Amino acid sequence: MAAMKIRIHLFLFFLLSFPLFSRSEVITLNSDTFSDKIKEKDTAWFVKFCVPWCKHCKNLGTLWDDLGKAIEGTDEIEIGEVDCGTDKPVCSKVDIHSYPTFKLFYDGEEVARYRGSRDVDSLKNFVLEEADKAAANAQAQQLDSDREL
């Protein structure tokens, strides 16, 4: 009986420590989900637009997944990605002409395009700063509209 308990504990330990179970916080967006997701109220979406054949996209390696993990737990910020090879309508709609392209959306509107260094700290600082600006701007606009009523 004790041997069975030890085996169960070892099995559970193995399952919990296996790398396949570490979940990235990057959400794949497509033609069916993109518009609804980026319109989520009071939510910033930082989205990478890439194609599989692009060498610059390939050179990003795990950068986007690493960013997703670094942002994990941050309220009202989501990290997404769109494959422009399979979801051309999405990429056309948001005016993507080069790869990779990184855009920040807030309440369904594009608020910023990232053109800085391609490292986790730079990307994280950008998204945190721009998301705060977008939230403050949206709040100010709401106050103005409330005053007009």
C-alpha cells in the first residue's frame, strides 16, 4: 500500500513538472476571434502579426512566449498573435504590410505600434506604459462624455 502511494506521488510530481504543462499566456487570434477579443472592455491587446516563411519572424524564437509569461498575471493586458499566412483578412483589416509587426489595441482601437528593441524587457515596458496611457485616455474620454450628459 505504501509503495502504491509513493508511485502515485512520483507520478503526480512528474506530471506537474513536465514542460508540456507550462502554459504560455499567448493567445492565438484568427478571423473568428480577433475582432471580439480586441474589443474587450478595458483590455489592452498586444498582438504580433507574422507569417511562417519570414526570417525575421523565425528569428524571434520564443520571444513572444517569453513576453506572454512575463506579462502573465497583469490585469487587463493580453498577449496575442496572428498568423497572416492563414488569416489574411485580419491582417488586411489592421493594415499589416511587413513582418513582424507588433500593435497594441485598447477597447478595439489601435493605440500604438511597437518599433523598438526585440527583447522581453523592452516589449514589456512598452506594453505596460502604453496600456496605462490608453486606459487613462479612455477614462478621461468617459468622464468628458459623462459631463456632456
